Amino acid sequence: RVDPVSLRRSRSSKWTSFGPEVLPAWIADMDWGPPPPITAALNAWMADGFLGYPGWPYHRRVGEVASKYLSQRFAMVDDPARFFLLTDVVQGMHAAMQVWSSPGDPILVLTPIYPPFLSVVGEQHRQLLEHRLTVVDGEYRFDLDALRALVALHRPPMLLLCNPHNPVGRVFTAEELRALGELAVEFDMIVVSDEIHAEIVFDGRQHVAFETLSEEVRARTITITSASKSCNLAGLRTAVMVFGGSARKVEFDAVFSSHVLGVVSVPGMVALETAWSDPSVGAWLVQCVDALTARRDQFAAALAADAPALVHLPAQGTYLAWVDCTALGTSLAEHETVATRLRTEANLAVSDGATFGSGLEHFVRVNLATSESLVADIASRLTTWSTR
């Protein structure tokens, strides 16, 4: 159940950043709570009344749970020694970039991309090496020949990968990922793979963990993931960094001592352990993905019927919609984007395409993880604005 009144009273960034007249469909939170077993585990922890330092054996326990779960779910190697708890994917990208690249290095990114991928490159004083995904046969793809030429010319030491891809919603196939893996091996690139949406895939697709493509690929892969998207736990600030090869963990530890990146909170560990060990969470997630599939299809049908000029390819994974408004021919003033106009003219807050890469001012990202009625309202505001 989604209650907008309660959400507006909460501490939610999504629901409290704009006035009550604005319908938020931007930041990637779901509008429903986490699975009941996680809520129960957190309540039990609070009932114990313990807010002191956790024992280090518990940190190891969480690493063991994470390792076992990802091995069983996605065929990753079960080795807790390769795991490191951290606060989120972005922290992991910052850290990896410091270990396996140097200031001034080109960093390869497939755009459009989740904005922190771009900001991390700048903040770490690296150079963005951008390859733009394009629509081929009804889905966003990379051009392997163009990508190979780009890598051969600039020799980036690192590829930042997002799979499933935010914002375009692609779930890359094993064949596509294998081509990227072969490129990484040939040109000696470390691959930092954000797989945080791995459990939100649709239509019978299967997420392929990048490290599983081959032993050579595994040895150069750093996977960053969490239960934060699938179980709506982002505020608990807990994720895992998985080192494909033991040598990578040694290299990482040589740069970052045990406390320099901080230590995650006890409730975050409780939630992650429960998400990846309680079987009933899996059943909840099946229902969640079914609901998200329905919202995706609802939104796609509404745009196709009422706003055919808006180009929207239904996502294969994630609960996000990437919408191309270019065909509207909307005239934008300097520093204006379609997203800013939607907020002021339609009272609809969506993520601004301009933050996902250069030249994307006519694109928006829409969060569909909400109720059927609110998806209808989002689609109505968007289509009414686009056809006036």
C-alpha cells in the first residue's frame, strides 16, 4: 500500500524535496516498505536495546551470508575473504578508482548513466571516456567495433559498468557481457560492475554476474552490490564490494586500511543478513517484481496510447523508465531541460536527463516503483504536458 500523505510526512528525500503540488517520480526509492522479515529483524534488534559496538564476528557473519547468497543466486564464487562491507555503490567506485587508476587517467563509461558514475570520475580527477549507447532493433546497445577503437586509442585502465543498466533498463546478455570481458582482458582494464539492480529483471530474463564470464574476467572484476534496491533499504547505507581475484583484495587492502572507509551500521548489517538469508524474502521479491512488471507495462501502454511522440523502450530490468522527448521539438532556454519544464509546468518531478550524460536535455528518467494510481497520475501529467 502506498500512502502519499504518510510519505510526505516522512524523512524521504523523494517526497520532501518539493512542494505538495509536485508529484515525485525521480530518486530511485520504492514507495512501499521493505519485506516484512527485514522489518521484524530490525524491530527485534531494537527490542534488545543494544546500541553499542557490534562484535567483529558479526561482521564476518554478514560477509559469509553475502558470499553464500551471491554464489547460490548468481554463481559467484563463495569466498567470504573476497568481501568488503561498505556504505554504497558510489563509495566503492571512489575507492576502486583510487586503487586501480591515477589522476588524469581516462575512465570508460557507457552513457547515459547513473549520474554518480560521471561525478566520481570528475571528483577523482580522472578523464571521462564516454561511449554512448544507441537504440538498435528496439533496445539500447553498445557498438563493439566503435568501443574497441575507443579503448585502443585511449587505453583506459578501468571500465565502470552498470548491469542491469540505469537508466535505460537493459539487462545485458551473456554474449554482450562476454564481448566486454574479452575487451577488458585484451586491453588490461579493471571492470567495476554495479549490479545493484540484479534482482529486478523482467520477462524471464536472467542477470549474468560479470565476474562469472571466465576466470580471466573474474580476476579483474570488482562487483559492487546490495539489497538496497530490491528490498528498498538505501537509507541503511550497507553494500558489499566483491573482489573477483584474491590479488585484488590484497591490492585494495594495501591502499585502504580497515577503518579508513568507515564501518557500516548494525541495522544495515541486520537488514542485509536477513535479506540474503531468509527464504520468505525471496517470495516477497517475486511478488515485488510482478508488481513492478505491471507498473512498467501500465506506463508503456499509457504513453503509446496518449503520447506516441515520446520514445520509451520498456525496461528489461530496474524499476526506471528512460523517456526520449526529443520528437516534441520542445524549445529549451539556456540551462533549461525537459525535466525542469515538467516540474514547473506539469508539477511532475523526474530525473533530469542532462545529469546522465552530455546532450541529454530532452530525456527524463521516471521512477515507476509506486502504486497503480500514482503511475496513472505520472503518465497523465507527462502525456498531458507533451500534447498540449
